[in-house]
Amino acid sequence: MQTMTIVALATMLATAPAFGQSSGSAGSDTAAPAAKPQAAAPVGTAPAHATKPAAAASTPESRSAAALALSHEPTFDEGTAQRIRDAALSYSDIAVRGGWPAIPAEAKFVAGTPGPHDDLLRQRLLVSGDLAPDKASGPYDDVVTEAVKRFQLRHALAATGTVTPRTLAALNVSVHKRIKQLEASLERLANMNFAFGQRYVIVNLPATFAEAVEDDKVVRRFRVIVGKTEKPSPTLTAEITSVNLNPTWTVPSSISKTEISAHMRKDPSYLSRMHMDVLDAHDAPIDPRSVDWSGAHTPNFTVRQQSGTWNALGAVKIDMPNPYSVYMHDTNQRNLFNDDYRFDSHGCSRVDNVRDLAAWLLKDLPHWSRASIDAAIASGQREDIHLPRKVPVAWIYLTGWMTKDQTVQFRNDIYDQDEQLLEATAEEAAFFSQAANHPLTAHLAQ
């Protein structure tokens, strides 16, 4: 009930009308924590790394290095819930003071060229803390460019300093919607029971990033590909138990029934081309020609893909037993990590530069260095390496949060979970409120 109290307070404060606001959607769902504006108070100069976007990455290692260079602050630690509460109250205060202005869709901004909406843009950036209060007027200059970059980094937009259509849409998301994102994120954390350790792994699904956290600092950050909107990745807590090199892939029956069967109906040679075997309940091979590929029935067989460069799991699988049977793994389509939109899996999490993550997980086994992992993979032999100490892992769904350096981050609600959760929470609160006033159900509200 404590979370519900904080959320209710934030909602109450946010009911004051804000001027000239319109709703919209933020930009691409990528990037990691980076900028350093505060929620309600303007800031001065941002760190150099927050205003200079990393050069385009072309390898897994350089992409991971660029992501880590943005910030060492974890998305999720033991203080995250309280910081989200603080951010929600700060944004509610912004709402009470009138919110931030909307910028007309036709507004154009050109660095060095004065425009009719320049002061409006400065006011918008000032209210959210991306621009210092003594810079409230003037043309679109270098100061505004840096403020736009800070805003873009906080909203997973390319830090160009130019007001692109996506940036304009994100600027015009109302403060009320931002409060709702913080409220929903806080409510989800209230339902999690995660055992933080000295070392743990976090995957924030809306941000499509994974973090390896050690001693309260992110020591590795990786791009990830998570579930499609129609096949969302679950939120969960688990423990990483082992790392599998050159794994095989046992295809889920749902995929066998739909996708594999469809391929086989069109091309009977599909399984052989994809290095897949059909097995019975005892793992004995079955002739694919004897199988009913109509897709009308639940498969009474198993499809398993052999290890190798063709394997959908790539060269590394990270085991983390959980009720959803999902895990983290490599991929044989590594070019997908270059995409900004990385919601393209069936629920598991594909990890860019996963070999570095494997080496970090196996650091208690000195003989399993990154070089030895590479060598073992090159041998083509399957190897299951059990961790001497399990590493906690959490897949979380935060669309709004604040890191220790007071940076407030927002991401798109890609799975449309925020509104659904807040509606359910409101219904629950209304039920308990009514129950408290009825003699037969008063005990339910206690």
C-alpha cells in the first residue's frame, strides 16, 4: 500500500492543468542512461561524455564500449524505487506549476538562424532541467544544441542536437504521461522480489539493454534484442547457472507447429538445409517425411537444430532456469544489433558481444578467459560450464526511472503495459476503498 500512496499523491499533484500540452510518442527505443539533467531543477554543464555521442559502432566490442561510455550508473539497484518516487514527485511539481509548453508541429529550428519558436524551445528544455535558467531566451545556438542533446540521450534518441520529428514528438509528450510512466514503473518494482548481490545482471526490456553490475557499478553494457510486441519478453527474476558453448537449439513446440511446419509445407528440404533433426519422445531420429506438417495438431515430436554457425542461438547460451523457459543467447544474425528498433525475438534475449558477458560470468573460473572461450567455440565442441556461484538476473520493464546521478530516463511503452497496469491498480484501490466502508468487508482493507 506504500507504493499506492506515493502514486496517488503524485497523481493528485499532477491534476492541475498544464498549458499548451499535447500527447505524442517518443523516439526509438534504444540507448542507455547518459545525460544529466535533474527532474525539476535546471542544471549547469553536463559531463563531456553526455554531450558527445559515441562514434558509430561497427563491432560487438565497440558497440558495448560505446554503450558503457554513456554511464556506469545501473538502471536497477536497491535505491531505484525510491529515486522513481522522487522523480514522480518532482514531475508532479512541474505539472502543478503549469507543465511545459507544446511546440507547434510546423516549428523549424536551424542552428545560427533565429526563428519564431526559439524561446519556446528554450522554455521547454528549461522546465525539464535540460537547459540552465539563465539561458531562457535567445536563438538556436550551441547552448541549445547541447541541451537538445541532453534531452535526446535521456529519451533514447540519437544525440544530434537537431530537433528531428522524433525529438519534437518526445518534447511534446505531456508531463502527465511522463508521471504515469514513472508511476507504472514504480508499481512494477513493488511486485518484484530481487536478491541484489555483489554481481548481478539486469535486462531492461523497453530500453533493449543488458547491464552486468558489480559493486554497484555497470562494468559491461550490451545491446539486446527482446520479444516482439506480439510475443513480448516476460519480466522475471532468476539465477544464471551455466554458460553453454556451441549449444544446440530445441525449437519450442509453438514454433514447430507454426513456423517450422509452414516452411516444410513449402520446402520439404528446409530441415536439412537448416541442420535440424526431428526427434521422438526418446530423442530418436524420425524421418521428416513421416511427420504431419499440416500445423493442425500440437507436434508430437521435437525439432532440434545442431550446433554450428547456422544455429539460431549462435555460439553461446546463458542458462537461467525460470517458469517462462526463456534465456539469453548469441545469434547468427548479429547485424540486427545495428538496428535502433530491437524488438524482434520470440521472447528470449539475444545479447550483442555475448562472449564478453560469458567471460564476466565465468570470472570465478580463471581458466575461462575470453580467449579460452573463443578457442572453445572455434573447436566446434559443445561445452556446458557451470558457475561456481549463481549470478542473480532480472528482466525488468521500466519506461521511466532515475539513476543515482539524478538523470531521469524515459523509454517507449513498447508492450503497452503502463496504462493496463495503472487501470488495474486504480480498480484495486477503488475496491479496497469501498471495502473499508462496508462492515462485512472492512477487514480486506486492513
